[in-house]
Amino acid sequence: MKLLDRYIIKKYLGTFSFMLLLLTSIAVIIDITENIEDFISNQLSLWTIINEYYIHFIPWIVMMLAPIFVFISVIYFTSKLTDDSEIIAMLAGRVNFYRLIVPYLISSFLLTGLFLMANHYWLPNSNKKFFEFKDKYTSSSTEQYKDNVHFQFKKDTLVYAQSWNNIQKTGYKFTLEVFEGRIMKYKASADRIVWDSIQNNWKFENIIERTIYNELESKIEKHEVKNFNWGFKPADFLVQINIKESMTTPELERFIVKQKAKGAENLEFYEIEKYKRTAVPISTIILTIIAYSITTRKRRNGMGIYIVVGLALSSIYIMIQQFSSVFSTMGNLQPQWGAWIPNISFSVIALLLLWKAPK
């Protein structure tokens, strides 16, 4: 059986490598056609494009679709074995159907471990450079304008700006409030604040400061211009769309804790990202079982029907994944459930197909 195990593992990993190379090449060609104008307008050399962009783009696109690549690969090579009557010969040679899946599971566990390490640690470090390049030469991952920005700076300090211009590093209709418990002790309101990158502080224009000593006593000061260094920076006003993909999992967890302390909203985007980094690689095992189960029956139509079924199931998996993510970020579904519902659903399908498969 060891020889048979090695044969199937070689087929599994070899087909996956070929599919990975083929589909990644297609993705790179499509990306080149979309970004060629930006590359030319910025006068980027071929070496710069390869070394600073595509060396990071390829891991990003691979890890985004890796389980689907695995699924299609297993369907392809197993249906080929079935079409050539190799699976039938193995079963006829008294190889147990459930024993035959062992090399498939070994291969899927190896890839799952690799994908887990990549998702949690390796890929975020690569993504930092990938998104830096995109921000500089193609599209920005940071919002340039934002209305009604509010966050909690420190434990007792609330910050609000009616609007924020990231290009000019300027906020309008700004308010800062300092509390002692539930009692406000200080409030500053300004028509405009501007970040001074040379002095590394804020310039407040038309500011009104109110210091509250007690219920009966307070002091009000007005200034046309006054400089402050409260400690918060322009980055605290920003919404970086891809920041969650650029942090390792320990960094992401610390970021979520910090944002919760600030009173930030929409943290579900970051929490579901954390859970998906584990859930998506685990789907490799589930999809492998499904692919094995549906391709061991020989059909007159050959492997074509298996490819169609595989693509259909891949589409359904992605659709469920997107729906559950939306319900987690926009609805009341807990992020961990949003990340794991696709795997739970397909685990049931995998067990049913494995049970029903011809043996």
C-alpha cells in the first residue's frame, strides 16, 4: 500500500502544482492588462514591476483561491484515474474504499498546514509591500475623504470630526472631550485642525476651550490659532481598506483589542478576517473529500461531467462564503459563524457524498 500511497500523493501534489502554475499565469496576464497603463504612466521598469509587485501579487492571488485550486486539481486527476479504470482496478484488488482516501487526506493535511502558516504569518508580511505598491502606483487602499469620524483616544478622551480630508491632513468641525468617569472635565471645539508634519503637532483654528472644575465653576478660552500635541495622529482618522490583510494574526488581534478600547465600530470586518485565516485552509480537507467522493464512479460522459460539477460546487462554496461574510459584517451573525458556516455546510455534504459513493 505504501507504493500506492506515494503514487496518489505524487498525482495529488503534481496536479495541484500544475493547476497552480496554469491558473496563476492566467491571473497574472489578466492583471497585466488591467494595470499596464499605470505601469507605463509611472515609467516603471520590468524589474521593478516583477520584484516589487508580482512577487507579492502571486502569493496574494494564490492564497485567495488555493482551496478551489486544490478542489479542481483533485477532481481532475481522480476523474482521470477513474476514466482510465485505475480506481476500479484498485478497488478490485481489495483496496478498501476508505483506505484509498488516506493518501488524499495526507496530501490535504500537508497543504492545509502550509496554507495556515501562510495565512497567519507569511502572507500578511508580503501583503504589506503589495498594498504599498498599489497605493503608490495604482489604486489606493486608504479612503481619502471621510465624514463623521469619531474614535476614542485613550480611555477617557473622545475625538470627533465632521469631515476629514486625508490629502490635506485636515479635519473640519472638530471636537475633543475629556471625561473623568462619566463627568466631562474638558472640551475643545475648533472650526478646523491641520496636521503640521514638520512640528509634528496639530494647529487648531478658531478654537474654544472649556475646562470644567465642578457643576458651578468652569473656564472658557478662545483662540484664533493654537498648537496642540494630544498624541493622536492623522492615521487615527483613516480607514485603510486592506489593513486587515497586512497584519499577522497576533498583530490583528492586538489591533482589534486596541480598536475596541477606542470605541471603534465595524470591527466585524477584522474579526471575520481573523477567523477566515483558519477556516479557509481547513476547507482544503473538506473539498478534497468531496472531490474524491464524486469522481470514483465511472461515467459514460467521461471526466467532463466531473469538471462541470466541480466548478458548480466551487461557485456555491464561494457564494455561501460571501453571503455569510456579509451577514457577519452587515447583520447580526457572529464573525466566527460567518467564517465557519461554509465549512460546516460542506462538511455535511462531504460526509453524505462519501457515504453514498460506490465502493
